[in-house]
Amino acid sequence: MAGVRLELESLAKSYGGVPALRGVSLSVGDGKLVAVVGPSGCGKSTLLSLVAGLDAPDAGVIRIDGRVVNDLSPRERDVAMVFQSYALYPHMTVRRNLAFPLDVAGVPRREIAARVEEVAALLGLAPLLDRRPAALSGGQRQRVALGRALVRRPKVFLLDEPLSNLDAALRLGVRAELKKLHERLGATFVYVTHDQAEAMTLADRIAVLRDGALEQVGTPREIYGAPATAFVARFVGTPPVNLVAPEVLGLPEGPIDVALRPEDLRVSREAGAAGLAARVWLVEPMGSETWVTVERAGARLVARCEAAFDAPPGAPVRLGFDPRRLQRFERETGRRVVPDRPG
């Protein structure tokens, strides 16, 4: 299954005078997976609806494989959507659920049977073809929903938070299956999620939306390691980035805020250790590591520490960090401050 290029140019959409999307331009390369993330109400699902043809943009152009599709129906666009809810027909077997979109399209029965068997084998659904949805686990139902999209062999797959109804352990397993599936298919995916871990692990690129506008588009490493704005820095990462006034970290005051990832902040209880004075506010054991929140100069900062770290609230500690790991953002605009290059 070959991928195609999806291009969005200056998409805008409002509802009742309230902007949902504001001039969004985004390109998804052939066979790539782009994850769209952002807080609730930022326009993620609206973007998918416009691409699918379920709604029309107020302005802008949508191209699929070089063809403008603004005036085409959802069927004519040849896209498939997978929703948060599985939307399976409860009275139909898995086989019939998979075959249904091909039946509607008038595909010959022999070809339907071949495509259903092919997709069932790909997704590990072959032993489940004669079961009904009520007899399936959540992960199995989600695979059937994916299969119903795959069996159509569309040009573009649109996934709207498809794993959010699964429990944490099951989500990890299905996420891994989805990543391998995308690698095998080479199809074009647009994946909307509120889960940044899904975005970081699945996507070739991530698009961060805020209030209907794009804050940044980049690879997972770029989004995490070189966020374009303070908003992106705060939104991506668990625990969140430490974003504080420079004087909190012993730096000269200025019209900027500085950010430091929790893994870049060292906490020591050793007497006489170098660093800035602080006090423990909260210790959270996480199994393989411990998250330690400290207070200093009226601010709280979170550090990733070794699993064995322990200290009571109020215990004095010293903070250390590598200044080269600091990121700086203009306080007024939130934009990243790029350091001058020497020479």
C-alpha cells in the first residue's frame, strides 16, 4: 500500500464566529505519519474533519496526491477515519464488520473475501473472524476498527485518538502494533492524540496546535530538544519542563524565562556538595526513577533522580545543572531565544 502526499494550505475554520483553525499549513509526506497534538479545543479534530470532507473550510486548500479536494465528497477523497470509539456494528461478526465498507462500495464478493483475509492476517484477527464485538477485548476491537479502514486501501488514514479508550498496559501493546503496521504499509497517516508519548514514539513529525494555530512542526527530537516556544516546551515532556525566571537558577535577571528538563537537573543531599540551595517539597517514586520536586526562590522545580533517592519534605538539598542545557524564551512573546553563534 503506497502513501501519497497530503498538503494543507492556510486552512481556516470558525464556528459561530469563534476560530477553530487559523491559517494552518501542514505537509505530510508520502508514507509518513504526522501526529497532531495540543490541548483540548485547539482544533485537532476539526483539522481531521476538514481533511476527511466531513466539514468544509472557510478558507484554504486541501490537496491529496497533488489534487485539490475541497469540493469532493468524503468518498471521492479516498480517505479512511478511525475514531476514538470503535464504531463497530454489534450484530455483525468481525468478518462482516471488515467487509462492510467494501460491500457498500460494490466490490465483488471474491475480492472482498480476499481483502478481509489479508487484513485479518496482517492484524492477527484471523482466529476472531466469526466473533461479534461483544466477545472481543478493547484492543481486539480497536484492531477491527483499524482493519475496517485498511481493507478499503485508502490514500490517507486519519486517526482521531484511536487508543484513548484502552487501559495503559493495553495502549502500549496496541501502540507498538500500530507502529509496526505503519512501517509495513508505507501508508500516509495523520494521527491526532492528546498523549504526547504516543506522538513521540509513533510519529515521523509532530505538529503542535494551540488555539487553532500551529506553534511548531518538527521531528520528535526537535520538538523535545529545541521547542520553538515556551508553550511547546511545557506541553511536551513528562514531568513537564521547569520554566522559571533566570534568577531562580542563579542567573542574571532579564526579560526572559529559562527552561530546564527534569533529567538535566541534579539533586544532591551530600554535605558540602556544589550547587544552589533548595529544599525538598515532594518525592514521587516511579519505579525505575524518582521524581523530586524542590523549592527555591519561591519557585518549584522537578528533577528526575535515581530510584533510590529519598528525603523528607523540607530536607535541604543542592541543585546542579549544565548551563549548556538551558533553553531561553522571551517572556513577552514566548518565542525561543537562539544564542548567537561565535565569529
